Amino acid sequence: MHLIRICSILLCFFMVLACAEKRVIPEPVSPEAQILKEAGMFWDRKNYRQSQNLYQTLSQKPGLTQDQQTLIWQRLGISAFYNKDFETAHQALEKWELLDPRAAQSWQWHEYYSISLKKAVGENEFHQYLEKLSRDQDRPFEIRANAALSLAFYHFEQERFPESMSVMERIFTDADTRPQKIRLENKLQDYLSDLPLQSLEKALPFVDHERQNQFPQNIFFWTLYSGQLKKDSSLWDSLWPKLSTLSRNGGFIDPDPFVTQVEKWLDEFGMPIPEIVLLLPLSGQFSSAGWKIMRGAGAAHWELLLDGVRVNVKTLNTDQDGWINELKKLDTVSVVGGPVSRSDWEKIVDSGLNKKKVFFSFLPSIDEEGSAGWRFFSSPADQVRSMLEQTVSYLGFTDFGVFYPEDDFGRAYAQVFWEEAARIGARISGLQSYPPDQPARWNDIVASFLKVKDKDDPTKNPPPDFQAVFIPDSLSRVKGMVPQFFYFDQNQLLFMGPMLWSQAFSPQDFEQQYFSLSMTPGAWWDDNPSSRVDNLKQGLADTLQGEPDFWVALGYDFVRFASQLGTLPSPSRHRQVNQKLSQINFNDWSMAPISWDGQGKARQDLYLFQMTRRGLEQADLDYFYSLIELRKARKAQWLEMLRDGGQKEKVNPEHSLQQ
């Protein structure tokens, strides 16, 4: 019995033991695995400070697998990047890519690496890296495009605006598909939209307005105009023509969002229809100019309508009685172009209309410019300044002579030349007037001007005190005047004349030998490569209206300019008008561009021409310089020969010209 009890107890014990939970003794965990697990927890929580410390510790541990090393260097590089420890990030990212070259197949790796490179090594290396990466045709387009965008935005931040535009244009050309190009448009627009408006306005002078219908200029101008409208909705009238034209003709790959946005603005702000009046002589002495202005205005009006820009243009004939009363009735018109004659301007001032409407006169000067009215025409100062600045800065001239007719025109231009020369530090070393109606006296007067001591012995005559001569007279009289200078062997002087020369020039009636060194300004350049000039020529050709000239361009530019002015303040608030004109962003000129300062004074930057048998050509200052030096050298040799007893023989300017 006792034995049976013992066996029962043992049986129960083993049964309990069998039912008990078995204990599993875990294998020991390595310190590296524990740190790796802990680092992963910090990584998942985006606690990059702690994860960097732990991954940095792990990077020093031996015996890790390649997968573990790859993970460690990847997360160490990214953690250090977010902690702004760019030196560590730069080194870790390189080791990550070395262990797993696939890392560099994503833009994210290059983004981390390039920024770390800039911060840890230098901006020059950053620039070179992105430049090379964006041009690497072995890379996927996504990587090249992102590298180009980063580089372009970097240039923009550094205010290297042309370089930024150039990079964007290059990568846009490389894009093969429509989605790729649309993405570039969107990325650039997003970037520019996030910038302060002042940054875009600062870049404006450096962005090519001629190419505003091409990427990236189209995105830039759209974002600029949109930003200006967002800041000040009262600018809608002036910005609408630009935004409307750009939305339809801006060359956007997907224009629908831009057109839709303009339509939304139209619903919000309404359709502005600017009204413009032109005061033109259409039946009297100056009717030829009037009709040409009207022809250019008509071409601009039609072009604007095709672009979806509505504008009303009305013309009043100033050769007909009652035009002043007709102008008074046009209450809704605030902007007027013209008149062409000074007497008509005086009628406007006497009537007080210039206190109610903003007049842009087609006159070279008006009294109280910037308050009584505004100028849309080149002034005598514009003409003189364009020649003086180029001859002083490019040719190095310091001394000038002024040889002017004894009439109001000559005296006025001589005074302007004196003032403009003083402004830039040039000297007037010779000043002489002459009677324009007594050509028999011109030879003696030229001799006096040149300080000729002996008409028969050139060796006794001193060189002129000046390098160029300004002659403010008609070209017909100057043709008889300039040969007098050649008579006294002065073929190395540069002859400068007012715009009258370019307006009256005809290659069929022209003696090249006397004018191979001549310069005259002009507002119209027929061979101008500008796209706006091409548009004007094409528009006239399509309607069989012949070729444009200055007067046609004047009407064309004025209507396009006025259509973008919007609603101007009353002329009585001329300071506000002046401020708006000084800030206006119209650069779409077919003639020489006009700008206004804060006082409302206009400045037209004229072209410079030389007169040739082929016609008016843009002045070649390198040619002028070489020819002057050649003629001076030959004259010195000739004078030396005369001093040695040789025969006097007039210098042949035509011979010199051909060398």
C-alpha cells in the first residue's frame, strides 16, 4: 500500500510537470543589433538628432554585413543632412553610393548630395556638379531636369538672371515629351510665384522682353504680371492687355490654365476697353506724315484685336475746323496722341484741355514737360546725347567742334550740344557760326574755324583742336559745307549731324568720299532684327500697305503703348502720372525705345547711322576708328614729305577709304 501511494504521487508529479509551460532560453543579442534597432526607432519617428548619433556609432563597428552598412550610411547621410551637419552628410552620402550605386539613380540622392556639397565644400563645386549633371545625357531626364532647375533657381537667388534663364531654356529644349515640358513650366511658375514681387521686378531689366512668347520668359512675365495684379487690383486695366496676349500667344505647352485664369479675372474685374484719340494732320501741308501715323496705328489696332485685346481708336483731323470742340466732347477719353504741329499744341494749351486729358505730343519739345503734357518723340538732347555718349565712351573722343548756321535751329542745337557735352565732361574746343545763305563766304569761315594760317602751305597749319564736328543744319546745305573741310586737308574728322540728315538722306544723290566719316541719329532702323519690327512689316505686307518708316512706326508704337496704360490719373495729378510712366514696363517697341523719368521727362535712345551708297546703315564705330587712324597716319606721312620738299598733293579721301 505504501508503495502504491508513492507511485501515485510520482505519477501526479510527472503529469503536472508535463502540463507546465516550457521555458525557452533566448540566444544572446549583439550590441550592434540592439543599437541598430534603437536607431531604427528614432529614424521612424524622424528624430534625426538621435538617429544620427546612433548611426554614426554603428558606422565605426566592424563585422557588419554589406546590407547593414548600406542602410547605416544611407540613414546617417540623410539624418546628418536634416541636422545641417553637411560635412558628415557629404561623406556618408558618398559611402552610401559607393556601397549601392543604385542610390544615384534617384534625384533625391543628388539633391541631398549637391546641397551638402555646397555647404561643406563650396558653391563653385556645387555649381559645377549641377552643371555637369544637367548635361549628362546618360542620366534619366528626370535627374537632368531637376539638376537644371536647382541650378537655375540658384542663379536666380544669386541675381544672375540671364544665366538662370539660359539654363531653363537649355533643359526645356532637351525635353522630349509634352508632359516633361509642362512639368518644367509648372516647376518654374511655382518657384517664381513663391518669391517676393520685388525679386521679380529686380530681375525684369535682365529678362529678354523680345522673347516673352518663349519659355522661360513666358512664365516669368506671366508670374510678374500676376503678382502685380494680386498686389494691386487697380492695375487690371493696364495689365489685362499683357495677360490676355500672353495667355493666347505666350507659347505655353498647355495654355488652358492661363486662358482660364484670364477669364476668371475678367469675371472678377470686368472687361477694360481703353479709348485712344489721335490728333493728326490729314489734309494739309503735313498730311503725308499724318496718314503714315494713321496707317501704323491701324496696323497696331488690328494686331491687338487678333490678340483678343479690345481698344477703341479715334482720329481727329487737325486740318479741319472744329477739331478742338470735337475733342472736348470725348469725355471718356483720357489718353491722346499728338498733335504733330506746335500751333495745334498751343491751341490745346489755350483751351485748357491738357488739364483734363493726358497728351503725348509728337513734338521734339514742349513747355512744362511732365506737367502740361508728355513727349512721345525724340528731342534735340536725345539726338545729341546718342552721338556724344558713343563717341566719348567708344572712340575715346574728348574734344568737339560746333559749326552752326546763324538761325534759330542752329543756335538752339549748338546750345544743346554744349550742355550735353558739359554733362558728360567733354570739351567744346571750337565754336563757329556761319551765314547759311552766303555759301561764297563758307570757305573763309571754315579756314577761320580750323585756324588755317596759310591756305597754300599745309605744313604751317596746326591740327584741329577737336576730333569731331557737329553741324546742326539741313543735309542739302551740309553737302556744300563738308567739302570745305576737305579743301583744307581735314579728312580725318568725324562729322556729326542732327536727325535731319537721316530723314533727308538719299543714296542716289550722295558723295560718299565726303561722308565716309559721318554720323546721324534716327528713331527708325529699317534693318532692325526686332520681332516687333518684323510683325509691323508683315502686317503691312498682308494688307498691301507698303513698307514702314519712322512715322508709321510712331503710330504703331503709340497705339500699342497706350493700350497698356490703363486708366491714368488726371493730368492735374501729374506727379502720379509721372510715377506711373517711370515704372511702366512697355518694351515692345518697333522704333527706338522711349522711357520717362520721375519728373515725366522723356528720353529716346536713338540709333546711330552712317550714310553709305547702300543707304543708311547702323554706324560701325570700329570702322570709324580704323579709318580715322589710317587717315591720320597718311596725313602725317604726306606732311613729312612736303616738309622734305615734295610737291603738295591733296590727300585723296576716296583713296584712303578704299584701303
